[in-house]
Amino acid sequence: MTTIRGGCQCGGVRYEVTGDPIAAAMCFCTDCQAQSGSAFGMSLIVPKESFRLVKGATKSFTRPTESGSTVECAFCPDCGTRLFHLPAAKAERVNVKPGTLDDASHIRPMVAVWTRRKPDWVTIPEGLPQFERNPGSA
Ligand SMILES: [Zn+2]
Ligand SMILES: [Zn+2]
């Protein structure tokens, strides 16, 4: 079993993920754009039991999703780095923000969602399944 580690920018919160992720997605929805301050957000979707905090504690807030559910968004209380999301509709999963991994170079998206909000200067990797909206829940 492999273990990957990550944390926030100030180092106050650290986490690890053991085992294989379920999926990795790039998302162009307006919430991901606002959260990341960029053109898209990334999610590394892992089973809840494979994720654990190993240092510090997060704060969180809950926001509605476009599909009518909610998602709890967890961040470092000191530096504000967004670390993971807990979707109410998929309570068995944690959506880790893979940019917070110590080494995210091996994380490749398997799907692109909300492409109707994609800026036209972004090129999606060839062969990647694309969805205009989110095919599942947010
Ligand atoms: Zn921090
Ligand atoms: Zn999104």
C-alpha cells in the first residue's frame, strides 16, 4: 500500500492518504474557480477510510452545490489553504485538493467536468472524458 502525504502552506495541518484513489478530476465550475483563484480546481477522490489528518485541525464551512446537495470545505485556520471537501451526497468519499500534496507530479486527471465554464485558452488533455456539467454530484 502506498501512502501519499500533504499539507497546508504554513505546515500547521498535515494529512496522509493510504491506498489507491478512486479518481482525479479537473473541474471548471465557478466554485472551483473561486476556491482556487484560478481557471479550474482539481479533486483527488479517495475513500474516507484511507484519509486521515496527522497534524493540526481544519476549520470548515458548508456551501450548497449546483445539484442541490451540500459540500463541506475544509481549510487550515491559520493560512487558509483549502485542503479537502466532504460532499454530503457522497459521504464515503473525501475530495482532496491534490495541489496540497508534497508531490503532486504523479496525479493526472481522469475526467474534466463543467467544461461549459472552461476558459477557451485552456486545452484539456487529449482523450480525457469531458462533461459540460458534473455527471455525478458536485
Ligand atoms: Zn496552514
Ligand atoms: Zn468544481
